Amino acid sequence: MDKPQKPDPVRRFRDYRWDATDLLAYKEEGSAPFKAITRQTLFRDPALRAELRYFEVSPGGYSTLERHEHMHAVLILRGGGECLIGGEVRKIQTNDLVSIAPWTWHQFRASADDHLGFLCMVNVERDKPVQPTAEERKALEADPRIAAFLKQD
Amino acid sequence: MDKPQKPDPVRRFRDYRWDATDLLAYKEEGSAPFKAITRQTLFRDPALRAELRYFEVSPGGYSTLERHEHMHAVLILRGGGECLIGGEVRKIQTNDLVSIAPWTWHQFRASADDHLGFLCMVNVERDKPVQPTAEERKALEADPRIAAFLKQD
């Protein structure tokens, strides 16, 4: 019988894919609004209390508008775009850092002509995101800059 | 009295420095052998069970040869070089992933002509690294590839 193979401690990068790392759906299709975004789990290990994921949004795509108790620690690894963080819409570029505090509404959007790839560190033990009610969305859209950001769908 | 200023959720990147992020000594001078390496803590927050640091090694520099119970999850952000992981010396390039399992000897070295910058995710609660005894170092050096890697100091 073959000995079980030990995973290689070095995983090579090529064109925003990594060896021995699956390209996954961002979320279950139909579970929430999103567009043109994929997920790769770069590090998840019983020895680690947090995990590191890589999300990649194609030009014109976006993540789900949501919030949760747990915090997101984000580093933009590829390209750029914009993100909504609470009451602000901010431009984001490669290697910028983004802190999403607990219960802050957030959404990431790639530029029309560029990918947006980002690392996201989260605790392994964390709560599920919630999406805005119609009322909460209306309150966000009261700010014309946020309304313009959200209506690009 | 001025209201305490809320930290900006977006920290801009410029030339491997980030806004509102201190450039720190790698370790206390004289506490362990290392050369030409700096540290920036990108994310450390009471809401996170892990922290994300950025280490940058100048050409010809290196981190301390050490091991510990806690795991390192590494992504090379800039340049390249080599690392020792247990019994292996491996080439590393930008965006490659490196998993340092518990109690594995490891050391990062920049190329002679390139910087080596890497992200390192670790648990907030973790043990202190230990350095090899003379005997353990001798055992490592029994492998000529490891001896060649270590003698570049």
C-alpha cells in the first residue's frame, strides 16, 4: 500500500491559481446576490484560529452586500475597484489594506476593466452574514454616492 | 476636547509601506541571529484570533533559524529567495504559499539581488520560538544542501 503523501509545504502560484488549491464557487448559487466572483481557501488548518481566503472578482462583478459580527482583514492582491464600508465608498488598489469592523455593511466591486483579487483573513469560528432588509437598503441608498455604487448591478 | 479619531478602514500602500502602520524591528537586537529584516503588523485586533504581519528581508538578509509549536501561514508578497523548511531548501517566488507546520525548523533568505517580502499569519496566542542547540544545528548541517543554505551568513 502506498504511504499517504504529505502535502507539499510550498504551493506555487501561477496566474492567481495555486497548486493543490481548489477554485470554488463564492457562495451557493442563488443563496445571495453576487456576480462573477470565485473563492480559493489558501490556508485552513486545525492549528490555526483564522483562515486566509482569496476572492477574485472579474471586471464588473461584485461580492454580496452584507454584514456580520466577525471582522474581515483584507489585502488587495490584484487589480482594483471600489468597496462600500459602512457609510463610505472607497477606491481600492493593489496591496491596500481594508478593515471591515463588526456589523459594518460592506461590498467589493471590481472596476469595469480590471479584476479585483483580495486576501481575506477571518476567524475560523464566526457567525453567518446577513443581508440588508428592504428598509436597511433604502437607508443606505439615502446617500447618493452609495446609491450610485449599489445601482451598478 | 477633540473627539478621538476613528482609524481609517482603508490603509494605502506605497512601496511596501502602509498608512498608519509602523515599521518595526524584526526582533530585539541581539536576541537572536538575523540580518536586514523589518516587520510591519498589518492586522492585529481584539476581534481577530490571528494576526497578519509583513516581513521584508533586504538582499542577502535572513530571518532567524527557529521552530515552535504554532503554525506559520506565509504568502510571498515581494521578490523571492529561498527558505529552509524542515529537511528541505526551497526556492520561493512572489505569491507562492508556504506552510510551516508545528516544530519545523525554518528560515527565510532573500536572494543576493532581490528583496524578499512575505505576509505571515499566526495565531494571536502562540508559543515563543526556540533556536537550535549546537547539536541540532550539526544534525541539520549533515545535509550538504542545508549546510550550503546556512553558511551564506
